[in-house]
Amino acid sequence: KREYIMSFELRNNLAKLLATEDILVQHKNVPTAYFDTQNRVLGLPIWKDASKDVYDLLVGHEVGHALYTPTTDFKELASTIDPDNVSAVRSFINVVEDARIEKKIKRKFPGLRKNFFSGYEELVNQNFFGINGREMDSYTLIDRINLHFKVGSLVEVPFSDEEKTIISDVDNVETFDGVIDLVKKIYEHVKNEEEEQDVDSSAEMNDEQSEGSPDSCLLYTS
């Protein structure tokens, strides 16, 4: 019989042991796990069919935030980078910070490496990330970065030569200040690429219209 979740009490004890702190662990009907850095609350979803490895992955990841992510208001921080796109900038910070804290928690507790791999493998097989049937190069850069650092050992995520230097930077970042500096760099890179694509698309549309082609509309999603 497939191995299911260990008891909630064991999950609670594991989280507190790894965090070396009496954090509050709550099991709730939420889409995924989270850690509230200010109130020191680790939330775990109630997934009846999830294995021990998945729950160890979730606990390990969120404890990584408990240990290494400062009690910084991400929304306020994101507004200093681009006040007009706070939500987008926050997603950039989340992705790069996730990569950093997973690296550091696995370095601190090497035994979690197997749980992370097996847990992510199970989530991929369940299509948790929604990647089945979709071409990897259709994802935005920040989404591909997220997939690479979480499940890149299980699926091939493509990057251009220029993007590979960004991947290397994310792989090597060690501090939260370094995360913010890198987010600014990645965000600026994405904005520049979007502006170039908008210019190219506008020029192409003008050429088509000047040749008497039907009106066209470019659907662009970031």
C-alpha cells in the first residue's frame, strides 16, 4: 500500500526541530504550503493522497523561509522596484528567494535532498505545476527559472545563452540583499525584452497593413 502522510504531530515536531524555533504549524485547506515570516506560522495543506516525501518537501521548503527569509514586507519592497507592477515584482522576488532558501536548507540538512527530489517528482507526475502538454519555451523567463530550480532535474527547461548567465547568478546568490539586486537585474532584462518585442510587433503590423492585409491584433501576455 502506498505510503501516505505521517501524523500531523510528527510534521509539527519535524518543522520545529528543523527551524530550531517554536513556530506555529497549522494544517489547513489551502492550495499549498506557506510561511508567515512576521507571525512565524507555517501553513500546510491537507492533501490526503500526498506521500511522506511531499510533506517533508513542503516542511523543508517552508522551514527554509523560517531560517533564511527576513521579516521584510515583500509588497513594500516590490513597490520600490516598480510601483506600477507590484504583484509582478513580488513574483520575481518569490521565485529567486525560493531558489536561494531551498539551496541553503538542503545544504544545512543534506538528508532532505532525497525528499525534495522524490517530492517534486511526485508533484510533477500529478501535474501539480500544470506543465503537461505545454511547450516549455512558451513560459515566461521567471516561470522557467522557477521550474528549473524546482523540477529542472525532472524536466528539461530551455534557456538562451544570455538567460543561462541569469540562471548561474540565481544559482550562486547567497544573501537576501543579493536576491533583491538580482531581481532588479532580471526584471530590467524582461522589461527590455518586452519593449523590443512590442517595437518589432508594431513594425510588423504596420508593414502588413501597408500591404493591404486584413487588420490584425497582437495578443501579448507577460
